[in-house]
Amino acid sequence: ADLRAAAGALAAELAELGLPPGARVGVLGPNSLFWGAAYLAVLKLGLVAVPVSDRLTPADVRRNAGLVGMAAALVDRRALRRSGSGLEPGIAIVTDEALAAPRVPHWPATSTDPDQDAVLMRVEMAGSGAACHTGHRSCFFRSVPLGAAPSPELTLTVNDGGKLFDPQQVYGTPGKTDTPRF
């Protein structure tokens, strides 16, 4: 419950920055509840988590942040006090002080199966709503017709309204094919 509440609080703070989906967000601090919650908060918002060692010098932190195009960072105050963040002034910083903010975070309900070997978390997607690298809402956008034997002529049923973004435009590289292979 503590991890869920902390991740929700940090996600709320991070959401206020209005970062676009896929923006890189650094997570800087020692292994702690804050670090785990920060990492989950970044993923919850459809952003890219960039782990940054709290053992790096400020110059190394600055260099690495520049290399990945870091837009923001979630930083533990202990790491900030020890060596300074090393981050450029244009990078937004959210510290663990956000965990003390009196807010009710939005975090999805978590379910588990009877054997407790799988966890299901339902989330709301930010941005286009696409969660699949192919541009679809979900990577499970096709189904095999019941009773159909695999063959080159088999046509899969598409279960969604189509692509929500063009992967080649977003990723800048040739996309994976949507053609099934048997």
C-alpha cells in the first residue's frame, strides 16, 4: 500500500509537468521506497524511466542527462544534498518532498490470480492511448478465428479501430510488420 500511494503521489506531481508520452525522466537516488515509487510513476504516465546512479559525479549526471535528452528527473533529496543533482537548469526536478504532499493519488486497482503468480493492473493511458509499439491501443489487437488451422491464407481478426500513431514517425526506424508469421 505504501508503494502504491507513493507512486501515485509522484505520478500526480510528474503529470503536472505536462510531459509528452515517451519523454525521458531520470530517477536519481539510492535504493529506497522513493526510487521504486519514482520508477513506477514514470512508467504509469507512459514516460521513459532513465535510472541514474547516485554514485555518479555531478558532471557525469549532467553528461548522461544530455545524452538521453532528459526532460525531467525524480530526485531523492539525500542525493541532491550529497553531490548536487548535476542537472541542467532546464530539467524539471521533482523531489521526494512530493511524498509528503496531502493529496489522494489516482492509482489503479491491482488484482491477482488464485495462485498469486500473476498481477493485473488496469491503467489509463496518457497521450494517444496506444500501448503497443505498432501503434495500436494494445499489442493484443488480433485474434485467430476459432477452429481455423494455421495456413498462409488464414486471416486474423483485428479487434480494434486501427493504429493510433505511426510507429515509423514516432520511432524514426522501420517498424515491425503487422503480418502474422506461422
